[in-house]
Amino acid sequence: MTKREFARSVGTMRSVIAVAIALSCVGCGSTVVDDVAVTAAPYQGPLNADGVVAALECDGAKPFFRTTGDYDTGLEEVKSSPEDAFDNYLEEEGFFLNVPDEGYRVERRDEDRALLSYDVGDRTKIAVVLADGIRDYRDEVGWGVVAWAECDLAELPGDVTDDLNVGIWEDASGRRLSVKRIHSFQGAEHCDWTDITFLMIGPGERRADWYVRDTKGEFPEFLRGTFDDDATLPDDATSTGWRRNGRELWLAHDKQAAYLVGTDDVERWPAAKEPIMCA
């Protein structure tokens, strides 16, 4: 999976913007790394591309996503500290990523290696390994990202995923469901799609079933029908048990539409014929 495919698969539709602001001077302090107090013992394994996965403490399978640093592209630049290097990495790669823009901590610092983590309840959900001595495209040498990995976005707090434009669904027991099973998101602002909601059921943008809440009929040629805010459930529709924002998801056998059942009404979201991308 490429970085661009990952950004789309978590519901951003290329609407992700840079998630951090680079510092204009060395030593001004990180914009994303905080002095977070935790009681958990730091990860003691190797700080390398494999260790970044081992450092995760996911509830589900790990990792949900991982990638490495690339300092030959003309984007990322090495810095004099791991904190500044991570700030720069997020700024330059923010278009492709969908991660929190604050709340990271230095979990462990060795002489020439560092582990940054984003924790939820003292459990690491995002891990970043950085190293000193990396050479970038300017032929400068300093700290840079070796690799980073994260757990499923559903393991992040609800306010964080909402800010990231990732709509997490819950099962009947209230458990947050993996974004590989189901998630929703608003359309991209730069395509003027913010009033459109996309629902993806299944892993990855190419393999998932897409359903669209297109109230203005902007995609008639791409959808298998039209949106209906006063629909009737088909006789063969069955409940998935999945819920979000007070509505329960029902699906009919033909998968031509998704039915969002509220307290007093039913919305019909037509299926997309193919993934709908915003360039």
C-alpha cells in the first residue's frame, strides 16, 4: 500500500492537510511532542524498523499501517533533535498521513536513537523511531525518521478521529469497529464535497463497498440510484448491528444501497459503481 492509498483508505479523500507547523529555529521546542507524564515502563527492544511495530500496544492486530522515512525525495529534512525531525516529517508528509498533530512524547532516548509514542491510556498506539546520522537530499546529516507504525485508528479517542475526519462506527455493544471493517468520512473541501458523506464497508478503497449520502445529486452517473431521506426498508434488508450518530446500518441482499435507520426515519444511501476520488 502506498502512502497516497493509505491517506484515502482512512477516509480523507485527499482532504488531509499538513498536520503540524514547522519551527523556524532550532531549539524553539516541538509543536507536536509534549512532556507527557506516564506510569508505563518504556519499550526496551531494538529501535529499528522492526522495533517500531514491537513497541505498539494495540488491542487488535498490529500494525494497522507502517512506513519508513525517505530523505531522498526533497521533502523531509534532517534536524538537530528527534523532536524537530518529527515536526518536519509531519509537516512534509502530512498530505499523506492521517495522525494526531499533538500529544506525542519521547518514550525513550538513547545516544543516537529515539522512540516517540502517542499513547491512549498509557498504551502506545503510534510509535516513531528516529535516528541520528541520517543524510538528507541536501547532504545534511542529522536526526530523521527511520520508521513509524500505528494501531487501527478506531483505537484512538473519538474526538481525535472526529478531528481527523474518520467516522468510527460501533457494534451493538458500543465497541468501536476497525476502519478496515467500516468507516465514514466527509468529502474534501477543495472539491466542494463537504456536504457529502462517504461510507466504506471493507478494507481498502479499491475492495470496499462504497455508499454515498449525496443529498444534492452531484454524482448521478457514479451511483446506483439516488439518495432518499424518507425511504422504506426492503423486505430482505437485515441489520448489521453497526451504529453511528443515532443511526443503525441495514443492508439489502443486492447491496444496491445502504439503509441508515433512525428513530423516526430511514435514509437510503445508494451504492457507488466505483470509488469516487477527489483529485
